Amino acid sequence: MTQKIGLAAALAFAVSGGAAWASGDAAAGERAFNQCVACHVVKNAAGDTLAGRNGRTGPNLYGVAGGPAGVAEGFRYSASLAAYGEAGNIWDEESFVAYVQDPTAYLREALGDNGARSAMSFRVRGDEDARNLYAYLQSLATE
């Protein structure tokens, strides 16, 4: 089966650097990000903090939306997340949403390894919050 992509969708895809536009609400995601700031920061390549309080427990989330998994410079990932990233996986909306709701379960299923573990113990409670967080992180990548 083939699908036709409309001109607007194709332009949005091209402008976003190839990442599909998020289905969540970025403004709601900004509010939801308050639950992430204890561990995460969003800092661009120029060193400007766009969100968070310079949390150091988790990796910098700049460029996560649509970006490759497990590549934040200077961060030591769990062996399972490192393997997930080395396999060429990217954080598209669906994988991000599933991961943040249950990181260890997601990695176990994605890697086909019941022993896989994530270092992230926090779980986002709900699909809507997770989608909103993704939209917010995607919006910051354009700043």
C-alpha cells in the first residue's frame, strides 16, 4: 500500500530536519517538563540553557526529539541503552513516548532481552504527558 504525502506534510518534514512533527502540545509539554528538571537539562550547542536547572543525573535532552538514542556527549548510559543506540535507533515520537512511560520494559522489548535495564527509574504517567514532552523537546531543537 502506498500513501501520498501532502505538500504541507512534506514541507514540515523537510523543515524539521526529517523528523515528523510531534502530535503533542508543546506548551503543555513545557509544564510537564517540570517533572524532568531534577535530572535533565536542555542546553543547546552554544551552551545556552533552554530548559531545566542544569540537572546532571540524566543526559542533556537537546536534540533528543528525532535524534539518535544514547549519544549525549559526556553522559554514561546504561549498557542496555547504549546497545539500543548502537543499533541505530532514533527517538521518534512513538519510541520516546513508550520509553519515558516505562524505560526498562521498553528496552527489554526493543532489544529482545529480559535482562535489559534502564538507568532512568522515573516514569511519565500517561501517554498525553509523554507526547506533550516530546513536542516540547522538539520545539526547543529549533531554538
